[in-house]
Amino acid sequence: AMRLESPQFQALFTPGLRAVAELFEKKNYELRIAGGAVRDLLSGMKPEDVDFATTATPAEMKEMFTSAGVRLINNKGEKHGTITARLHEQNFEITTLRIDVVTDGRHAEVEFTTDWEKDAERRDLTVNSMFLGLDGMLYDFFDGYEDLKNKKIRFVGQASERIQEDYLRILRYFRFYGRIAEKPGDHEPSTLQAIKENAKGLAGISGERIWVELKKILLGNHVNHLVRLMYELDVSQYIGLPLNGNLEEFDRVTKNVENLCPKPMTVLTSLLKTKDDILNLDLRLKISKEEKNLGLFLVKHRQDLTKAGGPEPLKPYQNFIMDSREANTNSRICELLKYQGEEALLREMERWTLPSFPVSGHDLRKMGVSSGKEIGTALQQLREEWKKSGYHMDKEELLSCLKKL
């Protein structure tokens, strides 16, 4: 038996949680912290989200909260056993202990239980299957704490059974491996075999759900190892990755972007060779318009838009931004610099502010240039002169330049 008393655990006891705990205690329903929050607390981290599990059924919880005048919100999770209560400006998501009766690899039909071990048994990984009493007592049926201390990622029970309940668990295995495991390649052979045999099941999982997991894998540790594994275990073809991904470029770019906080799409694009690869990825994963455009931008410019020799290496990038009429070119250029591993130029680019062109059509009209076509041509010529000067020429210098053109 182990009891947790860390400051991160104590910090959870807000007025809201104390009030919730009191209601459950009064009715003799058990209430414990569940899953990921327990894993984070045991790792010494403050959990982002805290989920609770209870022996009370959804109907019992509704009755208890309603008679105490507590507001209930968002009843979408109710058929799966989740009630969300709002107390002291805080939401509490509380789920009845469950057993999966029927699963189709995506959704489960559940039946409620009061058996904590049965609920732990239907969770994906041992490190995610623990409960923590509000007195700090740890309930760990599958050695999740041992695995966490040893930085081991294992499925609860039989890997193939857990995967067949929800094929997305293959990607969750990779994600948590990248988050918790100390070194690449520390897998149980039977787990890898189960992943390979069930990889095809990912074909039935929605692109949106896959993309959520894949983004986290791309920004986690051991990403080269994990992506290679996806190819070796036939996972890649079912999640939108190109059949012959550019793994050498991927290795190079993942080194380049270390410590530069790249966007997931920046990392992923290194695996893609052509514009069509981006379009196919979008068809499968339903990536956002912004992510798609970033991928297309990187594929198009990663070779030809590079630093200049001489004293102004940033010049080609700045010129590109000045010539572009799009609002977010600046952030795309920053992602390109990360992709290319140009850390010093990236820092300089982040400090650079876009100068505004000092001459307008109105200025030219005052000088007697009247036709719209002539104004357009003159502005373009002046813009070129301004660019050559490193954007330093002011309005007067540019207009006097116009007289010579």
C-alpha cells in the first residue's frame, strides 16, 4: 500500500473538490481520481485534467447533485456513465465504473459495475489504469506504478485484446512510449507482434482521432524510432503516411528542430516528398487548412529558399515576406527556418518587424502621375529600389529616385 502526499496532490483540493467529496461521502459512494491524472501525480507533475471514477451510477449522481442544487452541464457523456458537475467555477467529470460488454474496435457498449479492478482491466496501458483515493491511497491492480518507475509501457493484460477494443490504442502506445520510456527499442516483442497483426484496424478509425495522437507523437521523444516502427509494423499505410516516406530527411529534420518548438506539421512534412503526399495526408487525416498550407509551403520552398552568403543571410527570407501578400507568411518562414535548422536566423527573424512601404499612390498623384497603370508600375519600381536599400530608404529618397527612373 502506498499513500501519496505530494504538493501537486494537495493542490487539487480546491473548494470545489472538497464540496464534491463531501457529497459523495454523505451518500457512501466511493470517489477516486482515475487514469492519466494518477500517472501524472505519481510522476511528480501537476495534471492538466483530472478525471474521477465512482461506484455511484449516473442516475444516483444526478439525483444527488440535483437535490444539492448543483448545476449539471453537457449530458453527452451520460450514456457512457459520465456526469459533469459544476461547483465553485470548476467542472468535475465523474464516470461510473464500467465493464465493456461489446466493442467494435472504435466504440463500446458498457455496463456499470462497482468493481474497481474490472474497470481498471478495460483501460489501455498499465500506467493509465491506476486509481488514487482522496486520502492519497494508491489502487494499482496491474503494476502500473512499477512500470512507471521503470519507464515501461505495457498494455493491461493481453495486448491484442486491448487493441481490438479500440485500434487507436496502437497510436496511444506509441505516444506514451515517447513520453515515458527512457530509450528507444525497449518494447516487449509480443506487444510489437500484436500491433503488427492488428494494424489494419486503424483503417476504420477517423482521421481526426488519428491526427490528435500523431501530433503528440511527432513532438515527443524517440520520434525517429517510433515512426520507423510504424513503417516496420505496417501501421503507416493506415494512418495517411506515404508508402515510401523519406526517412533520411525525417532523421535530418528531427535533429534540426530539437529545442526549436516546431509545429507537428513541420516535422511531418520532412517525411513527405511531393505536393500530392500532402493532399493525400489531408484526405485521410482532415488536417486544418492552415496545417495543409504550411505543408505545401515547406514542400515548395525547403530547397530553393535558403540563406544568402555574405553579411545579410536573412535577406532572401525577408524579401520573400515583403513580396508576399499573405498575412501568415512570417510564421511559415519561421517554421521553414526551424526545418532547415537555422536557429540563429530564426531568433533574428523573430525579432524582425515588417517595415511598411513609405510611398502610396496618393504621393505619386501629387507628383503628377495620373494613370492607374503608371502608378502601379512606378510603385513596383520604387518597391524594388527600397528592397535593394535593405528597406532603409524613406519617402523623400524614394520619390527623388522616381525622377531618375
